[in-house]
Amino acid sequence: MLAGAVIARLLLNHLLQDHLASLQDLAATDPIAARRQLASEFRIGGIGLFLLTGALGASLIAASRRARRDERFPPEGLWSWGARRTLTGAAARRAAVAGFVLGAMLLVCSLAGAALSWEIGTRLLACRAGALPPEATVPVHAAEI
């Protein structure tokens, strides 16, 4: 399993390097189009990533609420990697409160991360630094005609 993860990581790294090189080439010829593409990638990638982490936070909150109600942590039916120690009574309530707080923090941070990635994309679209104004791209002899 670890070897598969390493191979996947190397493959994804190679794909990312190729993509960044093509984006750099596009930026050399058309910086506005490159910024537009990068902005959409920030927006879509950020929303996708933080949607997943937000869902994880929400599921942690739901599991912790159920654990507090049942006074059993982790609650019945929760998926796990393998053997686990089950807490009951006051220890389960404390673990459930800690899980609820951590889940809420993860949810809030995910919302903030999604908003930040959206704002980065918006700023990239608004930025015109390094781009020539449209009138500067018209050849001199064509402008005189």
C-alpha cells in the first residue's frame, strides 16, 4: 500500500510539473489567460478541497453528538481502521465534547479556507500587473492608418 502511495505521489508530481510548465508558457504569451486559468483552478480546487474537509468536520460533529447522547465513544456503527478502545460514561462525554470542538474548528477553518481560495481567484482575475494594455499590442503602422 505504501509503495502504491509513493508511485501515485510521483505520478501526480510529474503531472503537476507539466501543468505548471504549460501555465508558465501561457503566461509568457498571454498573461491574462494564464491568470484566468490559475484563478479558476484556485477556485475549483479550493472549494473541492475545503468541501471535503468541511464534510469531515460535520461528520465528526455528528458522531460526537451521538457519542455524547449514548455515553459511548466512539459511537456504535462508526467506521474505524481496526481495533479500538471504547470509552463509556464520563470519559466518553469528555471525548465527545473534544470531538465536537475539533469538528467545529475543522468546519470553521474549512469555510475560511474556501473563502480564501475564492478570494485568491478573484484577486488573480482583477490583477493586471505585467499585462500590456490593449492599445499597446496594436502595431505602430496600423495605429496610424
